[in-house]
Amino acid sequence: MRLDVSYDGTDFSGWARQPGRRTVQACLEEALQRQPPGAEVPKSVVVAGRTDAGVHASGQVVHVDVVPLVPAAPGRIPVDEQGIPDLTRMRGRWNKLLPADVRVLRASVAPAGFDARFSAVRRHYRYRVSDAPWGVDPLRRNDTLAWGRPLSTDRMNAAAQDLLGLQDFAAYCKQREGGTTIRELQHLSWTRIDEYLVEARVSADAFCHSMVRSLVGVLLLVGDGRRAPEWPGDVLASGRRDSAVAPAHGLTLTAVDYPPDAELAARAEQTRNVRGGTGQ
């Protein structure tokens, strides 16, 4: 099954299950297990992008392998003639079991070859920043960063041009052993969407750990005039990680793109070969 999931990351220690910590993965997997008879669900799900602590998602994608139990019996979730569970009813039950800061938006039978992580061709993120002199609107404090200086989207967009394309983003990633830092940054732009509110839109084939927050942190220093527009490109070329990492709460995973159904399996195989099983 493919599940499209949304969550407020404020009170989570990130996506991935961790002993003794509240995580999105743990909450979702526990809800999947607590269902009436009708389908066997394994204990672990596969996610498109493992978000860090405090990061939100409005378009996260998960897949889970399900073995329908047929024929249907009293008390079981109804299944169709192919033995597929009634996903609408299952989604409703999961959302009753889930806490208010996690929701399954859609549940569907995934096409053959679908892998939420490795079949993806790109991920999309949004980062919101308030440069109001009084901080952040209280209603947006959990998903918007307060920045104490006026920001120029023109300066940030000029600086972003040197970061686009297929490059080694070691300077913008928290490296993991065995993982590659080569990524294709396909889109990075800043827009002022309100008088004191700016928004970054970032898309790539995949992102390494903390990459979006590192890009945002560096560009904010350009936007407020403390660094030159050439500086982010110089950081990239240096290969040395910079400490300018934006806080997690301004970041939201908004969407994940996949190829046509006939290309899903090939895309998953290609990604595994390129990333060696460690890419995100």
C-alpha cells in the first residue's frame, strides 16, 4: 500500500524510530498494527524522506506491504474480489488511533514495483522565514523561523544560482558513513509571499542529512547582507561543512514525485545502484 501522510514535527524526535523517543514512524506503525482482522501488516514501513526532529510534512509518502486475509469473516475489514482491504475504512480507523499531529491523508494500492524511497525522482521542501521586526505571527510560530534582519530575496536568488545542478554537497550535508553527498539540486528559489514573510522552495532528486537547512542557513546570511552572494558557491567548492544551519521548525516536506507506473521498478533499481542503499 501507498500512504500519503502529513504531520506536525514539533513534538517528534524526527521520522525514524528511536528507543525511548516519540517518532512519527513509531506512531504510524503502532496504528497500522492496531486494526481488526482482515490484513496482516508488517512492523516496519518504508518512507520517502526521513525528516529530522522538528521538521514537518504535508506530502510525505510511505509504503507498507500488506497480506490480505481472505475470505472475509464477521468482524473483519471487507475485501473485494481480489482480496484487497477496504482502504477507506482502514484509513479512517488509523486516523482515529493516531495522535492529532499525524494524519494519513490517502491510502491506495501501490503499483507493481513501487518503492516509496527508491522509486522517487525528486522531493520538494518549503522553508518559511519571517523578517518582521516583531518576530513571527503566534499562529505560525511552529512552522516559521523568526529572522531579526530584513531579507532581500533578490540577493538570495542570485546566490542560489551557483548551487543548482549535479554537484557534491559535502559542505552542506551532515555526512553519514558509506553515504554519498552527490545530489542534483533542481530548484532553489525565494519568494516574498507577504510583507514580512519569505519562502524558499527547494527540489532535488534526493537530499542528504540536513542539506536543505544548511542551504537555507547560508542563504539567509546573504539575504540580510552579512555575506556576499558569491559566498554560498565558495562554500560548496570548498567541500568543508559550514556551521550556518537553519533551525528545523521552518522546514516542511511538501511533495514527492514518482515516474510513470511502468518505470517504478527500474527507477528503484537505478537509485539503489547509485546510492548504494544509503541515499535519502
